[in-house]
Amino acid sequence: MFRSKRKRQTRKDVHVAQLEAIVGPTEILYEREDLLSYDCDGFTVHKAMPKAVVFPKNTEEVAAIVRYCSVHNLPFLARGAGTGLSGGAIPLNGEVIISLGKMRNLLSVDYENRQAVVQPGFVNLKLTNSISNKGYYYAPDPSSQYVCTIGGNVAENAGGAHCLKYGVTTNHILGLEVVLPNGEIIEISEDGIPDSPGYDLMGLLTGSEGTLGIVTKITVRILKNPQGKQTVLAYFDNVEDGSRAVSGIISAGIVPAALEMMDKTAIEGVEAGAYPVGHPDDIEALLLIEVDGIIAGIDEQIDEILTVCKSRNVREVKVAESEEERGKWWANRKTGFGAMGAISPDYLVQDGVIPRSKLPEVLRRIKEISEESGLRIANIFHAGDGNLHPLILFDSRVPGETEKALEAGTACLKACADVGGSITGEHGVGIEKKEEMRFIFTDEELEAQTRIREVFNPDDLLNKGKLFPTPSRCMDVKKVIKDTVAVK
Amino acid sequence: MAKSLAAQLKESAPPCADASPSNYLFKDHPDENKWADCVHCGMCLESCPTYLETGKEQHSPRGRVHLIKSVAEGQISVNEHFADPVFQCLDCRACTTACPADVDVGGLIEEARGQVRKAIPLKGWKGAVSGFFLKGLFPHPDRMRTVSGLLKFYQKSGLQSAVRKTGALKIMPSHLADMEAIMPKVKQPVQKKYKDYKFIPAKGNPKARVAMLTGCIMDVMFSDINESTINVLTHNDNDVVLPKNQTCCGALHVHAGDRDMGRKLAKQNIEAFQEEGKVVVNAAGCGCALKEYPELFKDDPEWKAKAEVFSDKVEDISKYLYDTGYEKPKSTVNKKITYHDACHLAHGQGVRHEPRQLLQDIPGVEYTEMANADTCCGSAGIYNITNPDMAGAVLERKMENVPEEVEMISMGNPGCMLQMALGVQKYGRRSEIVHTVQLLDWAYQKDKENIAANQKAITMKG
């Protein structure tokens, strides 16, 4: 409808013409300029051009596209809003990108059974917005929830600030409709009944980073809004005290809905961004703590949190006095990554997980890494569940800085793995961390997982080159990376 | 163990970088510092009307920024495929509100349009229309007044009703015929009415002197709003000056990529208002353009400095009234009213609260907030003429959000008023479209009438 009448310069290749026959002429992109916007997702270090981008409107079209690609040996992958931070939607092998942006409807809500059915391109926050008038919400809240899609959340098993208490995406998925890499459509737990007998395929698919199938319909759990909610902001003069306050709150037996931390550099970023709160510029760390649930008991928990903070030398601690103030604190936190643009041309965000007790130690190590690399590192993280997000600030225009940033990122993940942690909490492995998988898995363990992939995706046409290092084919991967860098 | 990604990148880096790979061939090209702030996070996507409509990245803010950057990096050139996403943008600035890093996407788009128009001048009917309005008409107050006369003649002589009856409108493209149908009733321009006035005096003791931008289309099609603005300002003890040499603000030219004309008009306005301390504007698009004059003079320090002084003086009428105080009317306007945020007021100037407060200070007003009030209506300057399909789709979404029961939709921009009037007509709604100051003016008029009536009653009793 909105296509301008311009002369086509590229002669359509035969596959493009066939795919166009499936989705219609307005729902496919294949000109170089149009494809360029799809050469990366939220992970910008790496770029590669797709063969085409198609916009199916329903499951049948997705299946037809997948069948076509499978028969003709064309690599393909699925893409939601393209906000992923590990490069899961980057077409490393010149894939046909199947954008699920046109499948963006809320199909049904069943309040009685507390579930909703959505299409994969439905935006996370829109679900909460659509059911909030009835007093319900969807719990997983990645910071990109304003724009990211639930399909993408399933692929990455996305987390978020409130996952400390409520669990990550996998804890909220009740059923999936999936197009397998051969084009077959399957339903897992069709009626959204949990714990169906047999293997937990839903668990396997959730977080499989788009390597096992393409999700085309999702049944999710919806929750009743908590009766009450209170939010605390605490400023600390050193990171150590802040970290000890985190452990103190958890060991006091409180399970906050969220327990977030930012360090000095991160605070500088969010204060320079679009949603400043007015945090003092000379504090070393802040905690954002939220408690929710039935009203009775919340005040006691808040009192206890205040006591813990005070015992850890807090400089200032306050409870949000209004919903407006609370909203301001959260907007400041949730736009934190993007706000780094205000203090640095590029950033690389890492996603390590560590035991909470190791926070001070790992943060010290990250500081050393920052000094060694000469790059600033901001820390914004879900302190409550030990999910660190070191943001490595760099300028890709300065020769060598991108590589330095990647090296610093790897070193941060190593630091997490060394204390018994993991290399990803919620952003996924994608391209970014596939080599680092070796920090936590042996060759045998990786091989076992690759074999699972082969059951679903035997020809490795779907999202090839993601999630696992490819031991037997590492020369091929290197070639691909070389090619993509040359394009860049 | 396989090498890390960093090591692999290092090995494959080109031996030397190209000195100047940019494919922008003209001066005043998109500013690198603007896109350097964009980290491609995607938080802008859902704010963008054209992305919501198409679902395609190149029609999203971050996609456009990516393309603009790619031209500078020499990956693509300034051609039709680049021009399409750059010109599909409504320039509504919703993305700048959504952006966590305050990336000036609007500024980048306008700079990119400048490059496109220099590389590929407009041809065909779009070129003719754009040339006629943007070059031949808007910048010339005398010609605008002639048009005003002609339009008035068209409406008053019965020609309008004759044309509507003959079906001559049927041969026009449908969106233009739609627009004819909602053409407001043309009255006398204030520049003509007050041409012998040095200034229009405050009602009481003058507390301030303000200059007013009368605008080009505003004073022809919407002179009654200009009249209301003057009334409201004088009612609240402001002397109002209408500098004679002022001209069209140039917003439409800059949106269309004609930055040279934009600069010419900017210079004329900067000089016309040089003696004034405050410039009040009742059209959001114009106000925003005036505030952004310094952007046009990036490479001209002398004029940049002048433009900065000037833009600091510019204020939207609702904000000016809110900041300097206004009398709350006593008479009631018993209407159910909602408010539409003009993009260039909410996103462009950050004015959201003030006009709402103004409306709610009028007794009797039953105010309802519209969902997604700050989403573009599709007017976007002359976008609804150049991109009718997209403008229509955006309007449809807007109208879905207008509460059924409202009797009036208030806003602060003439372009929006035309577009929303079109929406009301097209979707069979009955709401009246009004400018916020008009409502205030009507309430004051009612106050005056009531006082007069009371006095008459007293005199009669006496």
C-alpha cells in the first residue's frame, strides 16, 4: 500500500520471486537499501546482509516460507523487534529473515484461567496495557518491554527486573505453536495446561534462541496485580556497602519483586539521558528495591529493608511517595542501556550471572578490567539474582576500540564463570557469547546439546552459527565473520 | 580452543581505512554527532507511526538513522531507495521523546532531506505542487492575502457550493477533494485588519509587550484563531505587536528538504523580530521551527548566534499564558472536550501540561483524556498532500482513540486542525475542532456579554 512507484533496479532472483508469491509483493524486501536496516539487531558489533526479509501474516505463511527455504536449502531465521543484545537475529549466512512484526495481535484473554494467547510479534508491554483495566498483568519485564516482542522473549527466555520474585519467561509460558525447520506446524500443550506428560518440550524451546523452530502462537500466564507495592531508592558511598546491603536484604528472608543496582558510571549515563531523576553525582552505587504483594506485611518489609540499608552505611534512603515518583525511578532504570548513548557513541552490554555473595569480588575484578582496557565500564544490574550487566563504553570509530571492548566483555564473563557463575542471565548467547560457552561447558556437553539441535534442525538452516561454538566447522565460521566484516 | 570474536575481528580488519567514504555530496549534511548518540537499542520503534503501519525497519526511527549513517559511511548512495524512507517519515518527533539517549532524529531527517532534494530535485506533480506552494506562495504575504481574498470569494460567492454540486471535485484526487470539503471559513487576516496599528493595546494596565507570529496559512485560513490569540493576550494585559516584515516560518520548506529557502525565511524573521523580547506563536509547527533556527546555521557562526538569541524568545501561546498568568474565565462552556497533542508541541517543544490546564480552567468544561493523545494525526505539514495513503492510515488510528462522546477536540496547531476535521468528517463523528485559545477567547467573550447584560439589567432597574 505504501510502496512508492519507483523503478526496480535489482533483477529479482528466482527465490525472491517465489517467496513474494507466498507473502505478496508489499510484504517482501530485497533491495540493498531496504535490507540494510536488517543487518543487525540490538547487538551492533556484527553486521551481515540478509538475502531478503519477508513479512508473513499468519502461521500458514510462515510454514510455507520455511518449507520453501528448507526444500531449496536457503538459510533462514526469525526476527521480532530486533532488540536482542547478543546478535540472535543477525543474518550471518545471508539468511532469509522471517519478520514476525506483522503477526502482532492479542488473540484472546481468558481471565478465568488466567491466560492469554498472543501472536509472536505482540509487544510485551502491550499485553499488560491491554489487561490492566481488569487488574491483570504479564510479569516478565525486560527493560526493552516497551518495544520487544513476546516471540523474541520466548526465543531468548527473557528476564527483567521483576524476575527475581516472579521468574523469567519460561515460568510464564503455558503453550506454544511452533513451525519446525521442515515447515511442519506443531502445538505444544495446546490448552495451556501445565505439566503435560512426556518431555518438557516447552522448556526446551523457550530460550533455544531461534535454533529449534519458529514460534507462531504463544499462550502465556497472566497474573493479578499485586494489592500493594512500595519502592525504595538507596544511595551508597561505596559499591561494597551496596553489594552487602543486597545480600543482607535477601538473607533477611525478604523476596523483593525487584532489586536493582547501578554504579557511578551508569548513574552518569542515566542522568545524562532522557529520564534523569536527579541522583547525586558523587555516590558510588544506588539500589532500587521494590516490594509487592498483599498490603499487610509490606510496611514491615520496607522497615526491614531500611534497617538493612542503614546498617550498611547508606547515605540516603527513601520510599517513593507517589506512583509518579515510582514511575520516574523505573523509567530512569529501564532506559538505562539506551541512555549510555548520551555518554558514549557505542556500548557493549554483557550479561553474566554470579552467586550474590560474590558481588563485591566480581565488581572489583570488572573495575580492574576497565582499567586494563582503558575503557569505561558502567554496571547496571539485577543485583537480587546476581545478574550483572557490565556496559562497556567504546567508540567504534576509533580503530581497535571495538576489539578492545569485545576483549573486555569476554574478560568480564570469564570473571563470572571463575566464581562459579554463568555467561548469560537473560540476553542469550547468540553470536556474541558462543565462544564463551566454553567457559562453562566441556566439549562433550556442547556436543550433546548440538545433537539436540540436530534432532529439530538437522540441516542447520535455521539460525545457523548461533548459540554454540562450532568445533568441527570453526574454519567456516571464521570465513563468515571475515565476509561480514568486509561488508561492514 | 577457537579464537574469540575480538581476535577474529582484529585479523579481518582492513589494512587502511578510506579517507572520506561519505556519499553526501553537498554542504550541510547530516551531523555525525547526532547519530553517534544512537546505540540501536530500538526503544523508538513503537513510537513511530510509520513503523507501526508498515512493520518495516527502514520506516522506523532507528532504521532511518542507520540508513543516514550508512550513506556517510559510503555503503549506499543518496538515491530513490534512500529517499523513500527519509520522506515517508512524518517528522512527528515521537521518537525523540521515546529515545533514552535524546537522539535528534528529526534534525537528522531534515538534514538528509536537504541532501536528497539537492541530489534528486522533485519532478512531476509533486514538484509542481511543492514549487507553487513553498516557493511561489507561502513566503509572500501579499500573495497569501490575495489567495485569502480569492478563497473568501470562492466561499461567499456561492462558487464553493456550485463547485460541490457540479461534481468538479470528483476529478480531483480523492484526498484533495476530501480536504476541500473541510476548508475552514475564511475571514479577514489580522495583518490586514490591524495594518494601521503600531500595537494592539492591552485591555488593562499593560504588564508586558509581546510580538506575535501571524504565520502564512494561519492568517489566511485561520485568521479567527489569530484574532482569538490577540484577544486572549490583550485580555490578559499584554500589548501585542504584529511586526510587518515577518514571513512564513519556513517549517514546511525545511521538512521538504529546501533548507536554503528555510534559511532565507529564517533570516527575515530573525530581523523582523529583532527589537522584540518575546515572540508568541499559536501554531505548534511554526513555533518548533522558530525554536530550531540555530540548526539551520550550523556552518554560519554569525547567524547561528543571532538564531540562538531569537529562538530563546519564542514561546507557544499556551505556555506563555501559563507562565505569565491568565485570568480564569467565569462563564461556563458546557462541553465535553478532549485534547490532541500536536507533535511539534508535545514532542517538539515539550508543551503538554499547559494547554490541558488552560482547558480545565474554563468552568463547565468536562475534560476527557484521549488515549495516545500524543500520537501523530498524519497532518505533518503537507505530508497529507504528498503521502495521502500513509497520512490516511495514521489518521484512522488517531480517530480510533478519540472518545466517542466528546463534543470538541482541542489542539494547538492548524495543520492538525485540518487533518482532524478531515478525520471527523470521514468517520462520521460530530466533534468540533477548536484551537485551545479559541475556547478561552469564547469564554472571555461570554464573560463580557454577561457583564454587559448585568449592567443593562442594573441600568434598567435603576
